[in-house]
Amino acid sequence: MEKTVIEEGLPDHSVVTTCAYCGVGCSFKAEMKGGQVLRMVPYKGGEANHGHSCVKGRFAFGYATHEDRIREPMIRDSINDPWKVVSWDEALAFSAKKLKGIQAQYGRESIGGITSSRCTNEETYLVQKLVRAAFGNNNTDTCARVCHSPTGYGLKTNLALATGNIGKEGGGVNPLRGQNNVQGEDIA
């Protein structure tokens, strides 16, 4: 039983949601008590994960409701200045001015966009559209390409697979046979 359930009691309701840890789109049941998430349970009806999940999606959900989470836009002119809470309009205008200034000084290719591995495919798509249409270049990437490469390596090493879709029709893979957790990441 999860620590949060022991400390807070049993959930009183659940909501089917999409995991925000990476862009795969796994479905989870967020089991909640009031507005607090107590645990994330892989949803068997999820098309991307069919009831399976990685350890991050299953247990690393605390960031969503952490007390230090930034909930309002903030700006500062210099790294030496304190952050200042502003409206969304002011934050967008400030960002646009700074980005245009960088491009005016250093050229169109001087800026780009990189998305978090927690972004959905749709969010990553929007960032690349912004970079190409507004910034006028192709300098776009996602950190998932780098930070999830150990996952791909582990799958390839342990299961001769490049994705986590274990148990799909035609898979016929026994995730425990021949596994070497010292050399590859354990995802089963």
C-alpha cells in the first residue's frame, strides 16, 4: 500500500487522466481524497499503456501539487534581480520583446525551443510550430530524445524491443527471461 494512502486514508473518488511525466500518453486513474492525489494506478483501458506503466508515471506524481509549484507568471530583467509576479499579458509581451531583441542582435538562428519530456505530443507539436512560424527557424528539439535514451537502451538490451508495448498482440515476449538489470533499465 502506498505511503500516501497509509498517511491520508483511502481515496474517495478517482479520475481517469493522462500521465504528464512524458509524452507517451499513458492513461491512469488518479485516486484522490478531496483535491489531493493519493496514488496513480495504471488504467487498463488506456490505448498507449494497456494497464502498464513505468515507475515514474506510477509513483512520481508529487510535482503536480507540490507547494513550491509556480502558479503565476513571473519575470526578471537579470539573474541578479528578484522574480516579480506579473499578468499573463505582461509576461508574454516581456518574453516576445526579449526574444526579438536576441534575434535582432544575433540573427534568426540564435534562438529555438526545447520541450520537456513531460509535454504531450500535442504540446511538443505546438512548440515546434511556434519556433518555425514565429522564430523563423528549425531549432527545435525535445529532451525526451536524450533523457529517455536509457529507457530505449534498456528495452533493447533486455527485451530486444524499442518500445514499452509489452503484451500487445503478436508480442510474445516474456519480460523476465534473459533480463540483466545491471546492464539495462528494468521497465517490467
